[in-house]
Amino acid sequence: MATAILNKDLDLESLPTKTAQQVREELIKIKGIGNWTIDIYLMFCLQAPDLLPLGDIAVVNTIKELLDIHDKDAMEVHAIKWSPYRSFATYLLWHHYLNKRNRTVVY
């Protein structure tokens, strides 16, 4: 990523003005950057409100546990009703995951 920035192949300052899909298309070209990294960047850095990172094991395991849904496609379909706030649902899923495992959440 640093090389892409230095070579001006990636302009970080332009990303907040782009759609989530445009950011995804730009970042996925960089070796070592995958969908999970992009989802987390969009959620935390760009504050995208409507993402469900199904590449995140805590999210997947919590949906399995709470909703008894074990297929990622079915998870995605179920989560459509959470739109346009799927990122907020993700934060709640993470909180539940950590809390159930007695992990301290520090903000």
C-alpha cells in the first residue's frame, strides 16, 4: 500500500469522495489488500454505514450462534433487512462476540 501511495497509484485523500464500490475496486488492486481489509477500512476510516463483513470470523460465528444461519449467502440475504445500517449491526455483533467471551471492550 505504501508503494502504491508513493508511486501515486493510490490517492488516499480521494477515497472519502468515492462510493464504497469505487473504493473497493481501487484497493483490491493492491497486493495484500483483500475484502476483509477493505470492509474494515470502509467501516472505521470512511464510516460507511451499510457493510456486513462476512469475511470476519467473529461476525460469521455470532450470526451462526444468534440466528442459526450457517450459510454466508443466507446470512447476506437475512441482513438485507438491516440495510442501510448493516455496519451498526456489525458493531453489535462484534460487541456480543467479545462480551460473551469475557473480552473487555475499550472505546
